[in-house]
Amino acid sequence: MIQRKQTIWLLLASLSILLAFFIPFGIHNESGLETTQIVEKDLTAKSDMILMSITIASALLSFITIFLFGNRKLQMSITLLAVFVAISVGAYELYFSAKTILSNKLVVGVLGSKIYLGLFVPLVSVFFLLLAFGGIRKDEKLIRDSDRLR
């Protein structure tokens, strides 16, 4: 059984940021040369190489941090770095959806029958990372207090 809650939070943060590969954050309108029909394509983390890279980096940072339980100060530092990278994923999603290509649209809410909530995936990951950071900090404080009592 997992005894530390922050392990669960870090695992959930890692899994939630990976949802960016499956949950779209916007749409891209494409029109073919031989047809006048406009095709809508979902924008996910797989849509751009940079976005894919920072999403994978964020997931890996969150996952690797689980195994640094022996060095809580390093674990706290990497957790804060993972928060920054997850925020970068969200910021890049905003940038990518509003790029100079006018056919990209940022959609938050319901469009037709599809829900585009992929923009909130990095925020969920940040929430779990902050919960993990609080747990790690609480453990560090508990260890410091018990060392002081010795």
C-alpha cells in the first residue's frame, strides 16, 4: 500500500497531463485544393512537435519525482519545476491555437456535439502537483520537527 499521499498526487499529475494527447484543446479548419469542403481537425498535443515534447517532459518530471522520496528538498524543487513546465504546456496550447494561422480556433466549451476541454488538462496537472508539493513540504516539516526533538 502506498503510504505517502504525494505519490498518488504525482502519479495523477503525470497521468492527467498525458490526457493532452487525447483531449483536444481547439480545432483547425482545413480545406482541400480539389474540394470546397472544410474539414475540422482536432488540435491535441500530437498536433505540434514542441507541444508534444513539453507535454512528455511534464509527465516524465511528475513521474520521476515519485522516486526521489529519499531527498525531499530535491523532490520539492523538481515538483516546482514540473508545475512550471505544466503551465508552459497550457501557455503553448494558447499560443498554438491563436497562432497567425487564422484557421486555428481556440474552443472552450461545447461546439456542436464535441467538448473541447483540453486547455484545462494542464491546470488539473498543476493542481495535483501543488497538492503533492504540500504533502512533501509537510513531510519535510515533520522530519525537521522530529530531528529537533532528538
